[in-house]
Amino acid sequence: MEVINKSGRRKTSVARAYVTKGKGNIEVNGVDYKTYFKTSTLHFYVTQSLTVANVRNEFDVKINVAGGGNTGQAQAIRLAIAKALVEHNADLKPALRAEGLVTRDPRMVERKKFGQKKARARFQFSKR
């Protein structure tokens, strides 16, 4: 098996995953994923696609991720790995789809409007 290269996005984060046959090593931006992401919730996001497909120890994954925050990056990685697994074996798609792992989450931060404090919040109104 050659290298499968897929990208995943979430909010403003972009992750590129390079999946090869291996022993289950996951490397994010050159370091182990448990070093890069501190919390167990983020560890769960990163490994979720592999765990659902029951191939946790069959593939090595190298990931380049940029933009956004920790959660957005972890969820972008989750999508990239899921897309790579589907390319490797299309039979995994129903299981991954049932968990919602092959769908791009389209939610983004709403832009700030002029004449307002934030996207929806107005400046405080003073009657007198």
C-alpha cells in the first residue's frame, strides 16, 4: 500500500493526513499526538476514525495541521483520517458515516457587522 493523502477541515483548521501501513503511530506536526494535544477528549477525536473502523494498530498516520484552535484541529484530523480510510477500503464508509465522521461540519464563525459590537450583539442603547 502506498501513502494515502487526504485533507480535512473544521472551522479555520486544515489538516493533511498521510496514511500508510504500520503499527498505529500517530504523529501531528512532527510530534506524537499525545504530546501535541493535552486532553483526553482531543486524543479521542484524533483516534476516533481508526477506532470505529477497528484498524487502530494497522496504520501509521502523519498529519500536518494549521489554523484554528485545539478542538478544530483535532476534528479536522478526524475527518482527514476518515476520508483516507474510506479511500483505502470503501466497505468502512457505512460504519464511519453512522458515527458522522465522513461529513464536513460547515459551521463557521459568523462575521462581525459594521455598526455593531459583535456578529449579533449591538452597542448598548441609551435613551437619555
